Amino acid sequence: MDNNNHTSTHRFPSHPHSSSSSSAPTPSPKGGKSGKNLAASHAWGYVLAIVSGASFGLIPLFSIPVIATGMGYVSIIFYRFLFGAACMLAFLLYRQVSLRITWRDFWRISLLSLLYIICAVTLFVSYDYISSGVSTSLIYTNPIWCTVIGLLFLGERLSYRKCAAIVIATLGVMLLTGFFDDDARFSAWGIFLGLCSGIGYGAYLVLLPRLKINKMPSLKLTFYIFFNALLYLLLYAIIAEGGIEPIADTPSWVNLLLLGILPTAFSNICVTMSLRLIDTTIVAILGAFEPLTAMVVGVILLGEPCGIATISGGMLILIAVAILTLRKKSTAPTKQ
């Protein structure tokens, strides 16, 4: 651990944020080129956020076969974090990126890890009390909590465009996940746990670009977040579950390895990079691509049914994304 500030050379560009806004930095008045660069950075931020949400949606593809073997949720999350962190560590060592961090960064990363693991554990525990679709809907209230935190503590303003996207995306997720189904289970404790998951992830998204650790490479930052989260989860598993379950067979090894690489390491690196380029609430809204991708995977690869509510929910999510990404073209006066 290094007590002095240390900046590593890395392949991902860092974009500084002000303490009061999660938007990308204001371009310097150098002419049209800086404006084009800013627009390109925003576009790349949208792409990264969408890719992150879509890759998160691959979780059922790799986790359902492991659940079928009888492995519990806590052990599955543990192996997901373990293989994800191991993959990131191997790439960091290959790129010869220094792993040194300051004590200040260590404590800030520990806070982010704690929020992330609280989000994951409360979500899975809520499955014991309410329907999984209701739980999934509640964690995707995180754009609302991002907005509330921004309004109350960061002095941010809520635009009509962003407000409409939040409402439409939330309704779309609720339709996708069966929130309105007749057989949906509800309980006060389960709803509380699901909301804790949504609030925790919202706070994670808000804090990540504001803890003044953006000079750290995205891959290195994501690795330490997951490494610390892994330690928290191991402690929880020992206390609550009596330990981690062993992996049963070779297919489970393959599925858990892919679970750690694609919807864990890759998706979280993408979301970390996107938070350095675009607004936190927009990143949270674009995270709705996770249940949309999960629905597509379920229908095409897992043979799950697809009804009118599912299709309507998917369409609403796409409309919300269009509201965020498609802006009116302003007609600039031509020079005479």
C-alpha cells in the first residue's frame, strides 16, 4: 500500500468530474473540434452504458444451469466475483499496470465494495419473500434514487427529458419482470430488501465518479472494488451460510467462469468507464438493458414464454433510451 498519490499509465482515458455534477467535463472554447470531441465522448459513454447493461443481462444464461445443480445464491455470487477479479488481475499483470494504491483510495474503494455487496445480497435474500420479478423491478428503481440523491445533496436539476425516461423505463422493467402478474408475491420485508438493493446500487453509481479516484485506470479500480467485495462476501458466507459450497462438475466450472468474465468483469469495467463520460442517472436508466437482454436470452435460448406484457416492457425501455439519446437538432443561423 502506497501512502503517496500514484497515477498509472493505462489504456482507458480518464475524464475528470466536478464535485457537483456527474456530467462529462465542459469543453474549452477552442472551436468546433473540442465540441466534436465532447460529443464523441458522450456517444461512447452511451455505448458503454448500453453494452454494460446488455452484458449484465447474460447472468441468467450462466447462473441458471448452476442453480439447477443445487448451489446456493451466496456461493454463486462468490464464484462470480472470484473469477471476475481473477480475470481482471491476470489482465492487469499482463499489461504491467502497477497495483499500488494509496490508503485514501483503499478506504474509498472499500465503501464502494460494501455498497455493491449490500446490493447483491439484499437482492438475492429478497427472493425468499417476494417474486423474483418484483425484486428485479425494485433494484431498477436505482435511477430514481440517483436522481433523488442528486437533487437533495448535489444541487442537480431534473430535466423533463430525464424524468420522462425514468418513468417509462421503470414501467418497462415492471412489465418485463412480471410485477403486475396475478401470481406475484409481495411482503413488506421483501419490498424493503428490494428497495435497499436499488438504493445501494444508486448510491454506488453516484459515489463512484465522485470519490476522486478517477485517475486510477478503470480496470484497476473495478478489480479492487470486486476484490474487496469478495472479502465481504466470504465473511458473510462464513457467518450466514457456514462457508462456500464446492463446484459440482465441469459444466458448472465453465458457467461460473463465464459468469465471472462477461456479466461481471467486462460489464463492470464498461459501467465504470461510462460513469466518467456521461451523467450518473443516464447510466442508471440505460442499465434497463439488463432485464431486456435477459428477456431475449430467456426466450431464444432458454425457451421461456414471451407475452404481450413482455414485449410492451421491452418497447418501453427502447423508447426511454430513445428519449435520452435522440435530441432535437437545433437550427443554427448561417453566416452571411
